[in-house]
Amino acid sequence: MDLLNFHTHRPAVLGERVVRSLDLCSECGLFDITSSQNELFSVGIHPWSVCQAVDLNASLERLQNLLALPEVCMLGECGLDKCCRTEFDLQLLFFRAQVELAESMGKPVVIHCVRAYDVLLSVRRASTFRQPWIIHGFRGKVALMEQLLRMGFYFSFGPYFQEDTLRVCPEDRFFIETDDFADSLLSVYQHVALVRNMSVETLIELQQERFSFLCLNRQFF
């Protein structure tokens, strides 16, 4: 069975099916979204590169065109980061615009969040959004996860995470990723399976089922 890599910046390798994350601004013109049996895509405007997207409306129009492609199953990563140089109010403007676009197009959202969970929760509370929001590379503690769970969030865990958090996360609310780390996807699956006290094979099946549900039974497996 192929392993699902929910969020990565590299092409798929043998034995994997990946959702490859592309940044609209930093990789503008450098990527080609084409049909592949083992690759789908997510496309968004990362908070680190928001300053490169001078024209919000033009950027959203390009993003909308890409999201309409059948190979693009999610928007992201987008989000909020209080540790980067980009002006936070500008980040927030672009984030709100992107999640509204995702909602209008029926696409889940992959979120990058660093020290801005208070704002993220505030945006979510003030909305009536129905599309899933998935926080990638989640390393938060149990208390933060529980707060986010109550607001309907999903999580994606990479090579580094709080074991106590992963251990109690509902099995239908998390995914597995490598992001831009060099760790093999199999090693991450093995670590997660050990923490969850389950077999790798069962974990693979659960990940495939949850992804199909998240993306409205998209035929990827």
C-alpha cells in the first residue's frame, strides 16, 4: 500500500502518494501542475512571501485559476506567522482573503501557524466557514490541540511533534507529512504508529480513508 504524504514540498518517490505544496509567489512560473497517479497539489500564498504578492486581487485571480484545476485538491499553505518579517496585518489580510476563496470553491485549507493561534482562532470563531482547516506540522501541546479541536480543526504531524498530543488526537482528525524535512515518510509512519500503539498497516489504511473523506471521496488510492 502506498503511503500518503499529506504535505510536502518535494515530488513523490516510489511507494508514496503526495500532496505537493506550492507557493504561488516564491515559485511563480517555476512549477508545472500536471496529472500524475501519485501526486496531487495544494497551492497558496505563504505568509513568508506575502510581501511579494503586491497586488492582492491579481494574486487571488491567479490562485482561483489554479484551484480550479482537478489536480489541485487544497489551498495552502497559507497562514499567520508572528516570527517572520512580513507585516502581520498584511499577513492577516491575505489569509482572510485566501480562506474566503477556499470556502467559495469548496477546498480544504492547509495552514501554517507560528505563535498566532489566538488570531487564528479569532478568525475561525468569527466565520461560518464549513471547509476543513488543517494545521500542518503541528507541534502544540494537548491543551492547545483540544482548544483547536473544539473549533473543528484538523492536524498534520511531521517528524517532530509532542507525543502526548499525538497519542490523544482523535484518529479521524490527523494526517502525516514530511514537509521539507529529509526524514523518510516511512520513518514518520513508524514513529506515529509506535506512539499510537497500532500497526503501520492500520495507520496507512486510516490515512487513506481520512484523506478520501476530506477531499470528498477524491479517487487518489
